[in-house]
Amino acid sequence: MRRPIREIHDLTSEVAGHYREKYGDRARVVLEDAARICAENEDWRGRNRLLRLRDELLFDDMHYFTE
């Protein structure tokens, strides 16, 4: 049984997976580009969310290669 979602961070891996499915190998670049645009517009919260998703993809990749 799946645990209940209590915070946005509980969805991070699912949202990151959505980006990976939609953009494939380009997902990290897409997130980084979007984060850069947010930073240029001084949307720090949006930038941080996008980079958190990018980091989730990086962690997922690290996990895949260490198994």
C-alpha cells in the first residue's frame, strides 16, 4: 500500500519521472533551462523546484549505475 502524500516533496520522484518520460535523455537539460529562465525572472521558488526535480533525476541515475 502506498503511503499518503503529505508534502510536495512526496511527489518529487513522480514528477521527475514524468519529465524523464516526456523528454527522455533531455529531461535534465530541459529542467536546467527552465530553472535558468526562472532565475532571470527572479522566481527563486520556481528555480529551486525545477532544480530539485533535476537533482532527483541525477540521484535516480546514480542509483541505477551503482546497482
